[in-house]
Amino acid sequence: DSGVTQTPKHLITATGQRVTLRCSPRSGDLSVYWYQQSLDQGLQFLIQYYNGEERAKGNILERFSAQQFPDLHSELNLSSLELGDSALYFCASSVDGGSNTDTQYFGPGTRLTVL
Amino acid sequence: QKEVEQDPGPLSVPEGAIVSLNCTYSNSAFQYFMWYRQYSRKGPELLMYTYSSGNKEDGRFTAQVDKSSKYISLFIRDSQPSDSATYLCAMSGRHDYKLSFGAGTTVTVRA
């Protein structure tokens, strides 16, 4: 168990809908990362937050947004969902996020299915 | 062309064999290299981390980096059925902390 928790484990929804994925980092970790894992694209970095502020952005669609709250938990919001958004969404956390030696610990993921 | 290329396999070996995994990359800015292991229905977990060319050992695992060839490898000695998982290489730049992952290689170790 990495200490990172994600809810829900599974989510099934319809095209055009909006969902929110939640992540609680390990105790003491200030940085949260979101990744998308799909069969055709592999594991792709979406966005990083550090202590409530956005720090880095990857291949995140405009329909997706995220935030990190004062208690350091993070939410990833996905809107106007398309079939292609079906994937595993992972959250990871690290102590600082400002160093290449800072290990990222991954949560168990949320499996999103868009029908 | 993807920044990080990794043969997805699958790879099936008998127990006790040496497992050899590798990745190539095209971005010369990558300076830090990692191997993650992902069991089915779980999140990836960090196995090994290195930032210099050469070999790094940790128990049955050896990570190898050749920056001049833009090629990294992971060797698993005396493989066990519990090593059956998907192995992902990952890398990042000096001041770019996001990870770029390979596609992952699925390994099965047969008892």
C-alpha cells in the first residue's frame, strides 16, 4: 500500500457527462500528480500541483481540470466526456515535487468507463 | 515517434531465468531514469532509480543506462513467479519533474 488513496475505484458514465476523481496524498506529501493510462497511449502525465499551486502541465485536455485543496487532497474534473476518455486515472504524490530524486508514489487508480 | 519506446512484449520465461527489459529514448534532455513495476489492477511502484550511465544493482535487479546510445535496461536475475507484472521505464529531464513513461512490458514467470 503506497499510502495514496483514490476514490472511486470504478466509474461508469455516459458521453457528455462530467465526473470528479478524488485523490488523497501520502501524509506529509505536498505534491500531487495526475496520470492517464490507456491501452493505446500508455501512462501519460496530465498535471502536477504543489501545495495548492499548479506546477507543471502535460497532455491535459481543455475539458479536464484539476485543483489541490488546502488539506492537500486533489480532484480531477473531467467534463464533456467522450468514449476515448475511458482509461485508468492515477494519482501520485511526492514529498516535494521539486527534485528529480523525489519519488512519486502511485495510488491504486480510478477506472473510468464512458459508454 | 514517441519520446520513449519500449517493447510491450509479452515476455514469458521459466522460473530462475534472467529477464531482460529495455527502453530507448529520443529526448537528450532526459537525465533521470526509473523502472516501475505494475501488478494487475494496481498502481505503478518504483523499483529502481538512476541518473548516471553505467550499472546499478539492487538485490536481483540491475539497471543499466547508456546515455550515449539513449538506451536503458533492467535485468532481473533468478526470476520468480512473483516477478510477473508489467515493467515500465520512466524518465525525466534535469529540471522537468514530470515523468515520461514507456508503454510497459508484460512479463510472466512460469513456475
